[in-house]
Amino acid sequence: MQLCAGRVLARQLVVVRPSNGRLLAHRVSAQQAAKAGDFVSVHYTGTLDDSSVFDTSRKDGRQPLEFQIGGGLVIKGFDTAVTGLAVGDTNKVRVTPEDAYGQVNPEYIINIPKAKAPEGLKVDDRVMLSNGLPARVTSLGEQEVTLDLNHELAGRHLTFEVELLTLTAQDSLQKATFGAGCFWGPELAFQRVPGVISTEVGYSQGQVEDPSYEQVCSGSTGHAEVVQVTYDPQQVSFRELLDVFWAKHDPTSLNKQGADSGTQYRAGIYTHSPEQAEEAAKYIEEKRAAMPGVKIVTELEPISKYYKAEPYHQQYLSRGGRFSQPQDASKGCSDPIRCYG
């Protein structure tokens, strides 16, 4: 594995990254208890056994942390700390390494040839491997660089003090799935949409069970790279999401978007309900009428065989991308999107 030329800041210690979006509307009973599948926002402070603070949402103007309970964006112990709380409740929980970042694994300490490492590295620098995994430089030799891929809190007990600020019940939300070429750029576009609660990237419409990125890129599985959006229909409509999707792809390009070509980069709307299918079909017909003489190849199908992509692909551009330069995912942001970071 090779290192990217850039360095990255120390990782967020609780989640992949907190959302920069506005708080979710509080649309449940104040006494309703948070449960798996609900979307919540919390303030938190994390401390070690020596009482030192390793992370907190309560400083530097940071937004409360927003996530889905059980959705995999926070450690298991953090899910546990929030589950059962009503809005306004607080909780303090001590989390074991097994429910946090695990024990230190010696197999995650690796050596790479110094010739393949960026110049100017120093011990304790944070770097990112070419596959998106973060690591810490632990030693520099004449011929090799030693990297530790363990999380910096591996093997530690953690204590979290949390306060539940808002709760949106899972059954009030909807999903939409779009294929628009390489999924990194479209995901960032949807992250910025007010009313979009969460996004993830994955593979859909193929024949192989639970494919890897490498298998999908081979073109042999039949999958398309897609973005799956969870949204609040009271804040953003499916048609508005169609507008975002349409602006992020070329509907006349078959199996090719920008510089990326292959069946995995085909464009498509993959619906989750008959209502979505009807609205998407009407939308495409409107676009055809506005583009006479032009063949639209964007496909429209019910969602099928969707699988979440590997963790290093999730929120790839907002976490830094290929060049370790995070792009703004805040709601309403209109900055140009650099497709590869």
C-alpha cells in the first residue's frame, strides 16, 4: 500500500465525521425514547480514565453530532449511551474497548518501503493510505517506515457524557437511490441538501451477492455505483432530489460519466415505492420533451440487490478524498465539487 502525498489531521474520535447540517426537526413526543433506527442529534464529551477530554462537541463552535442509532457511524458504546433517552435527557456511560475501538491488534502495525512514503514524514504524523485508511507514523528507518493502523484510542476505556437534543423517528423518513457515475461527487452534492438526513454509497442492480469494490470495477457483477439518501419528505421532496441528481450527471451518456466509463458508472434512478417510480417516470418524460431529438439513457428501475460500499468510500470527499483536503458538506453549500478530492 502506498501513502497519499498529503497528510490528514487527527481523526474525529467518535464518528467518521459529524454532519454540518441544521438540526433535525423535533417531530416526536418529548417523552419518546430513542431506539435503533432513529436519527438523533446530541452534544457529548468524551474523557479517558485520567479525566482528560479527548473529544467534545461543546467547543470551537461545533455542531451537535447527528447520526442514526445502529447505523454504524458511531461506536457501539455511543449507540448504547443514547438509546432509551428522551429529548432533554442526559446520560454518562463508561465504554469498554470491545464496545469502542477494540484492543490493539499487532497485525495493524505494518512496514512500507521508505521510497514509497512522502518526503518529510516525522514520527506521530497522521497519513492516509491509498485505500483511504488512516494511519500514524511510529518510526522512521533507513529503509522502512512503520505505520500503526490501530485507532489511537484502541485498548482504552472511554467515558461519554451525552445530552439528547432532537429525535426524528425512523418511520417518518424515506429513502431514494441514484446512480450518477462515480459515487463520491454525487454523495457530497446530496449531503449538502437541506432535509437530507444521511447519505451512504453502495452498489445496486447487480447479480453478485455483497460484491467488493474491485469486483464491481471489473464490470462482471452488473452493479452500478449509487448514492442512497435518507431524507425527511417534510423538508425536501423527491422531485427536489431528482433535480439534484439530474444536475450531477449526463443523461445522454451510456455507461460513462465524465472520465469514468464502464457499466458500473451507468446513470439510473432506483425507486423504493410505486409513488417514486411514477414521479420519476413523469420527470424523465418532462426532460425528454425539453430535449427533442436527444436520447436519454438514464435508466429507471425498482431498487434491487443494494449493498453498502466499503467504509473508506463513505463520505469520501467530505473526509478529505484522495488528496486529504476535506470539502464542505454543510447544508446549502454551493462550492464546486472536486470529483476525486
